[in-house]
Amino acid sequence: MPILLKHLPKHLHMKNIKLLTAIVAASFVLFIGCKKEKESTDSSSERLRSTNQAAVRTSRPTPAALEKFNKLKALLPANFQKKFQENAKLTLKQHPEYRTLIRQALKLEASACNNNTTLNQWLGGQLSDWNEDVIYYVLATGMLDLPAYDALIFENSSANQRFGVNGEYTQRLTKTFKDLQRFWNIQTQNIKMVAMHGSTLTDRTKLIRTYRAAFGLSTSDAEFYADFVLILLDVFPQYRGGNHPIFTFNAFAQPSFNFPPNGVIPDKIVMGDGILEAYTAIGFGDVAPQAILAHEMGHHIQFQINLFTDENSPEATRRTELMADAYAAYYLSHSRGASMQWKRVQQFLQVFFNIGDCSFNSDGHHGTPTQRMAAAEWGYRVANNAQKQGYILTAQQFTALFEAELPRLVTY
Ligand SMILES: [Zn+2]
């Protein structure tokens, strides 16, 4: 595990290893408890079930696909899921709150937050036809991580990227990315903005390279599991041929790191189709892509001016996350930035921050929804004052102001 991870900046390591290990371990422990929870389905889930019939696919696998599935399944080693647990040696600065949301939607984890938000309901609806087998195989094969790992390791150029399942966000994200590069005074030319698509799961070559690079599988094992994933997509229509938003429900920023034998991975922002689809579906398609991207660019400001400390604590994560929220709000509302109506941005952030964690002791604590909103409101006010002079603060100036404000923000 440390062979790869030592190449990653220190601040990303331990917490994420622990997090990943905890998640992987919990996946199986909690999966066992899943049956029980399923039985106690409450009336609100029933309602979602009936209102989301559109999400339910009725097509059935062909007999040939089923036969191949049973054949491959019989060849799986008894403890095959452990392979992904033990070999998951790559980790990344994945926003834990997205993963938490997914795990809650899969009923693998309880939430301290209000989990009856529009987003939770939407995601629940998308998963209403996921039975235990469907859930089991995504957890056991690492399918939830494959698109993210493939984008992280192998998508190394901003050229020819399309964003959204049908490329519907390509133009806007490309424009916002350029605008963010202009807006902030840091060196942003080397940052690549790349997409994360569920269609990765339909590409045998990509599956093999990712199983090898991220999970450390031998070529023959990687081929076996790649074929298994392809068959799973045929057998379970619930995966929507890889296009289910759960596979790409994430966005993250990653600083450059050396990853032999694949070489140096550049500074990167990865934007998942699933998270874009989700926010569009619940009515925030006009603001969510820009806001999510602005937050990720905030992390690159932090990488570049060295704002991450080695400290591994909820306080440390909360500081950098609230700061990224403030950078985003500053850019989004600034008259020389995205120049968006603050009311509209606020409406989105209200929903966005609600997927945050509400428990200070949780891994990768992001600040409570109230603290995150306070940080964003503060960023907006700074922009509003500065724009009288039409002035854009440097990242360093803005950060100094933020650090002075932080003790107040966390009292909320
Ligand atoms: Zn963040």
C-alpha cells in the first residue's frame, strides 16, 4: 500500500487510507445487515418507489448472458471481494460526503444529517430497483470506484473531454474552467479538467488497465474481472449499461503525483457525470456545474499555495473545505467572476451543503451545513465589497482574510 501512496502528498494519505479501509470493511459488514433494513421499508420509501417507476428498467438479460454470468460466478474465488479490499492500494481525495450519500442511499449507512432532502429522494428513486444482488456486485467488484480511478490515472489531458453522458455540460464547464483560470492569480495552466463517465465500465481495455493499476491485479485476473463486470452490465439492467449516476457521483481535485509505471499524473480536476445529472434533475442545472467546479478549483489554490497541513484531524479538513466553499462563493458572486445572482447561488448551496456531514467526528469532516453556508456567505460579502473597486483579491489575500474569519465561522 505505501509504495504507491508515498508519491501522494502527505495530507491526502493517512486519512484516506483509513477512510477507504473503513469504507471497504464496512461495505461487507453492513451489507450483511442490509437484509434487515430492507424489510423495514417505511412508507416514504414506498412512495419513492412508486413515484420513480420511470427509473425502473424492465429489460431482462438474455439466456446467453445469464449462462455466462453463472459460469463466471462459479469461477470466483470464495473470498473474491477481499481482493479489492486488500489490493485497493490507490486512494484519492475523493469527497467523502458524496460516498457517504451513496452509502446512505444504498441503506448501508445511517446519516446524522437530514437525509430527506430533494437530492436524497432523487438518488433513492434512482436506486429503487436495486435489490441485494445488484448492490452486492457493485461493492464486491469495486465498480463504484472504477470510473473514478480510471479518470484519475489515465485521463491526463483536457483536450477532447466531454462532460455529461451526452456532452451536455461540455461547453459550460470548459468556459467556466477557463474563467476560473483567469480569475485566480495562481498558476493554473497545468491543471487538467477531465470527465468521469460510467461508460468506462463498458470498455474492456479501460477496465483491465484500471484493475491492474488501481487494484494491483495481475493481467489475467484483471481480464477475468473486466469480463465479469461486462457480464454484470448485461445481466442487471439496473446498472443502466454503466450510465447509472451512482458510478460517477463525484467530483474531486488531485495534485500532481508520480505513479510508476504510469508516470507523473498531472494536477487534475475530475468531474463526474452522475453528480451533474443529479443536480440538474432536481432543478439546479444552471448553477451546480459552475459551483462544483469552483469548489474544486479552490482545492488547487490550496495545493499550490501550500495551505494543507500534515495535521490529520476533523478541524484540519473542516478548515480546507470551508475555505474551498468561500473561494467558490467569492468567484461565483464576484462581478468579474461568474457574476451570478447570489440568491440563486444560495439556493443551490443550501442543497449542496446538505449532503455534508453533520457529525464532527466523521472522517473527513467538511463542516456542518450551517458552517459551510456561513463560509460561503462570508465569501460573497467579500466579493460584494471588493467589486466596488472592481478588484479581484489575490488567492493569498483572500486566504489571509479567510484565516482571520475562520474562528468565527466555526462557532455556527
Ligand atoms: Zn472539497
